[in-house]
Amino acid sequence: MSGITPEVVEAHGLSPEEYERVLHALGREPNLVELGIFSVMWSEHCSYKSSRFHLKKLPTEAPWVIQGPGENAGVIDIGDGQAAIFKMESHNHPSYIEPYQGAATGVGGILRDVFTMGARPVANMNALRFGRPEHPKMKHLVQGVVAGIGGYGNCVGVPTVGGETNFHKAYDGNILVNAMTVGVAETDKIFYCAATGLGNPIVYVGSKTGRDGIHGATMASADFDENSDEKRPTVQVGDPFTEKLLIEACLELMATDAIVAIQDMGAAGLTSSSVEMASKGGAGIRLDMNKVPCREEAMTPYEMMLSESQERMLMVLKPGKEAMAEAIFRKWELDFAVIGEVTDTGHMVLEFDGEVVCDIPLGPLADDAPEYERPYVSPEEYKAWAKVPALGDVPESTDLGADLLKLMGGADLASRKWIWEQYDSQVGADTMQKSGGDAAVVRVHGTQKALAISTDCSPRYCYADPYEGGKQAVAETYRNICAVGGLPLAITNCLNFANPQRPQIMAQIVGCLNGMGDACRALDYPIVSGNVSLYNESKATGGGSAILPTPAIGGVGLLVDHDKMATIAFKNEGDDIFVLGGSGTHLGQSLWLREIAGQEAGEAPKVDLDAERANGATVREWIGQDKVTAVHDISDGGLLVALAEMALASGKGCTLDSALSTAEAFGEDQGRYVVTAPAGTELPGAVRIGSVGGSKVAGVKIADLREANEAFFRDWMEA
């Protein structure tokens, strides 16, 4: 008897129907090792079983896409024989349980996804969502996550150059920590994970395997409850100094011709890496578990296969290259062990103490894993369930300046200086624009080129209208990249949602994905990599609190000449100020409406994708022709907030030609930019609204705006 009871099956996160599928795949009962392997490979985190059906509809191809979804990271051509390689990943559940290590290992994992493919990482970004600042646990979570991101990124020597941080009560019991890494490689030296070559050696490199992180992938696919703190053992522990050695050793070996395939050990550790390599290569795999380097006594094959210990990689080498590879990894003081070989059986076979402890056909584990087309409600039914109030009569603001001051001092728009000052953004000496502008800009070392990178999402829009919110998240990254002068090329995503078994949540997933897909097609802006994180809800806060739908988008674009880069700061007294894309009309779901009028109401702003594309092209053209002196997209908070941010970046104020209505001042209509140009410049299609000069914005002194803007984090962290 194998001792697999219904309780053991349930503890491994498998439904009774899924266990029947396991029995059918094996033709017998599994043992505990085999059950554990099915458990992690069929978790949401590894199999995308609730989202795969819809992910297949997304556009993933373009002439410049070298590798789309399905590998460790996406790859795009950036000219001159170079490629940008990038991906975004979630580490939400671990970061709530243990914020420092959860965030740190999130950074470590996404770095490995990128350098696994042959790229040297050049930039880290992040997208963070926290609950209400006044929540008793939130300050501790913010401090821990920020310290973890900074601690790991700074030590490993990759600059953290930007990102976003939001606060909303929906994240009180389930914060989101999404990390993105961008790297640069040569197009003829990109490495993939498909294991091939009968008899080729399978090699384990990096750190030793411990008991940390066991069942991490399963835990990341479950709701939280009041006992979540007991799950600390499922959070991995990171060592950035080892990761730095691993990057250098891998890149050194990649400069030879020794590697057939390479895969990092991320979620589900040795299990997912070996299964993915063998199944992608249409091969089989045999591992001798006695040869796995372990740092703890008497580890079982079950523990070794499910451990998520950090800083580990799996490789397939060409025969005869083992000694050379071992010499490189020993030089960098890393473990190196030949632990198995590629076979032609189509099975994963594990041996331990001379016995076979696992024999699973690879098909059911990977390509034939469960795929669910879960039921979802119609947009009309969703709207009724979401209970978003219609926008009634909105009173005109009695004092635009006072409203602006309040918005700039609130959690949503307050300066993130306290956060980004903890990140080393300059290591590598190629950072040209960091947090605080529209997009981060990092020079491609030794060239005139630069990469523009932006992470964006407006969850309140996605909740009110998942389809428009999905469109907007993509369009916002497009706009931010255009605003610095970059041509947007491709996106990665991190799709954070609650429980997909609830039809209303599944409607959010489907709506957001449909909106994202339409935006990517219209903007010629394909999706090349991504991650899905589901079950982001907490029973601990009472009543089953779900996060807002949060499809975070990471966009990457190219500046052919970084000398043509635009920034948001006003430049010269007397410059004319223009708006491209029309004036503000839309107050529904705006920050002003929530923070000043006290309403979370109305429809999300619509995104006109044709206008978005045309306005982006116009702005890039003006930047390229040196016609404009400053550029800033209009997003959260509307026109006045954009002007205030330009003023704060420069210390120069502005005067407007005429008084603004509330909607003109704070409306969040999409596809719009503020640009400045020398007095008398003609910018067809744009409307002049004023000029740069003075020390005020909307009657408010810049000094007062700055004090309000910087006080939030300072006062909160000092309290």
C-alpha cells in the first residue's frame, strides 16, 4: 500500500477528479514522491490550469520577437546583433508571510529567469500593491518588502531603476510583490531549456538544496487564512552574493560551446526545471537523487524534488564538457554535480539508494496537465455584482489648488523617494533615467541605444470595467515609453487575480485579458513573457477579501539614440505648455473623485487605441526632431497633477491661459500628454494652455507642493 489517503491528496492541493487523472496517467497508485511531483506541476503556479485557455488568445508575435511565451523569459531584437530579454514574476504570498525574504527571493528568481537565457541583467523594476497605510501590519510589510528588494538587488549589482507602488484596502490581507528584470544578450548566444541528446549529462549547479520552500508553489496557489503565519517554512531564503557568483559562472560557461540546455530552479525547484527541460525537448530524464548536493541531513527524494532553495540551476551539457564546466563553477565557489542523464523514455525516473522511487510519464505532468475553461459571468452580470455606483452629479471644485495639494500629499501620489532611495539605481553606470519620470531609461552598454522600461496598471479601472482596465494597463506603458522618446516593442505581464473558481473573478480575468489582447494588437506591442498569480484573497480580513484585479504590465521600448531622450522636468522660463490628446472630461473612477469628492463611482475611462497609437507616434517624432523640451503623460490625477510633477522635477512653476473646470483639471481621459516647447513653436494637433515660469502651480507654491508630496512617507515611517 502506498498510504495515499483522500486526506493526503487534499493536503497536496489536488481535487478528487485530478487524483483520478493521476491514477489514469500512471495506471496505478502513486507513491508520495510521485504525488508531490504531480501536486506542484499541476498547481496554478506551474500549470496555469485556470488561465491557459485564455492566455492562448494573446498576440505574441512580431518581426522583432525572437522568443515569445514558453521559455524562461521573452526575447526581442534591438538591432546590431543584440537582444533584450525580460520577464515579470510574482512573489505575493511569500512576501505577505515573510516580507524581506519573500521580496528578496522574488528578485533573485526573476534575475535567474533572465540570465538563464544568456543575458547579463541590466535593470530591475517592481510593481507593489499594499493595503491601507493605517492597517496595523502595513508599515511592517512595506518596510520589509522594500528592504528585501533593495538588499538583494543592491548586493547582486543590478540597478533597480523604477516601478510603482499603490495602496488600497483590497490588499490589506494579500499584498502584491511583482518583480521584473531586463537583460541584454547577443542574438547568436541565446540559451533555451529543451533537453536533447540521448545520454547527455544533466548537471546541478549553484547552492545546495535545503528544506526551505517545500510546497511553495502549492502555497502560492491557495487562499490565505488566519493561520498564514504558520506557512513561513514555505518561504525561501535568498543569498544575493551566491546569485552574483552564479550569474558570472553561468555567463562564463555560456561563452563556451558546452551547454545544450539550461533552466533555473524556480517554483517547484528541481521538479519543474527537470520536467520542463525534458518535456520541451521531447525526451526523458533519469536522476540519481543520491548525487543531489544537500545542505541538511537525511533529506528524502520528496524533499529534494519539492524544495525551492534559491540560487540553483539545472543544465544539460555536451558529453565530455563536464570537467571544464566543473572547473568554472568550482572557481566561483559553487556546487557542481552530475546528477543524471537525458533518456529517450519520455518518463521522469528518479533513483535513490539503488531503488526507483519515481517513474512518471512526462506528458501528463506538463503538456497534458489539467486545463479548465472555468465559468464566468457576462459583463452585465459582472457589473451588477461589482456594484460600482453610477456617476451622479459631481459638484465643481471650490478650490483647485487646495484639491491639488491634498492629492499630491495622499498615499497614491506622494513621492516614492523614501522607497527608491533604498535602491542602488546607478550600479553599472548606465542608468539615464530612474524612478520619478515616465519610464526608466538604461543605456545599452557601449552603444548609443537605450532601453525604456515601464510597469503600469490601474486596478480601480480594472475592477470597474475589466476590459477597459486591461486595455489601459497596456496603453499606459506604451504612453510612458513614448514619453521618453522610446519606440514600444513588447510587454511582459504579471496577472494578479483572486479565486478563479468564482465566476465573477473569472470574468475579471477574461475581461482584462481580452482588453490587453486588443490593446497589444492595435499598438503592435506583443506579449513575450509573463506570469499568472491567482487565489490572491484572504479569509483573515473577514468575509473573503479579494484583491482588485491587477494585471500588471511591464513594457520595454528602444531609444536608438539616447541623446534624444525626453524627461518630465520643465526646462526654460517662458516655454509654451501644450496638451496633446484633448482636454479632461472624465471624472469617473478618478483619484479626485475618490479622494476629494469621497466617491468610488462611474465608469473607467475609455481607451481609444487608434488615438493612443497616433499620439504616441507624434510625441516620439517631436522628441526625435528636438521640437519639445519636456514631456509627461497625463495619468492618475489628471492635468494639474501632471503639471505639478513637472514643476516638482524642475523647481519651476507655470501659469495657465484660462481657468480650468474640475474635469479639465483632474479628469483622467486617456491617451494624453503635456509637452513644452520654446515660445512660438507650432505643434500641430496640440493645444497651448500656458507657459513655464514663476513659483506656483494652480496658485499653490512649489515649496508647499513639495512639502505635502514628501511628507507622507517621511511622517509614516517616522511615526
